[in-house]
Amino acid sequence: QVRLVESGGGLVQPGGSLRLSCVGSGGGSMFANMGWYRQRPGQQRELVAGISRGGSTKFADSVKGRFTISNHNAKKSVYLQMNDLKPEDTAVYYCYAGEVDTGAIYWGQGTQVTVSP
């Protein structure tokens, strides 16, 4: 059974930084890809950033230049460094992971990020 556990959310002022972490367990030796979605109040869940096991990355236009993503395949972990945070970044951030063999997608429980003066 695959399990993803996120940490690092919290309250930060505009212009501040946070680093989200997600550690996976279960499943195969590594994931095909991992990343982060977010869901803002009243809106659909949207992709923030993703990274493949080969290191290819993708970002939402709204976070390019401010967020970076990194991973550690052997530790089945993914990290999201968020800089220059804006109030519109306020959301629940969800970690996801895709299995190599089955392509199944798994989700973490979510971590709240609030950007407010």
C-alpha cells in the first residue's frame, strides 16, 4: 500500500518562503514521477509542479521563477521550494506519486499553505 506524507505547510507573509516535503512508502523501489497539486478555496485542484524520475520538470505558469522542485528517487521523496510567496498561493497543497509498473496515481492528505500579512 502506497502512502505519501507531506510536511512543511504553514502561515507565511507575502514575499516569504516555505519548503514542502513529501515522503512516500510502499509500492516499488521508486516512483515514475512525483509532484504537487494545489486546491484554492472554491477552485479545482491544479498542477503546481512535477518531476520525473529522470529529473524532467514542469511548472504552472503562475509559479515559474518562484518555485523549484526536486526529488530523491531512492528515498521516494519530493520537495517544493516556494519563494516570493503571494496571497494567491494560499491553498491546500497535495503531493502525488505515479507508480512505474501500474501507472496508478497516489495522493497525500494535503498540507495547508496560507500567505497573509
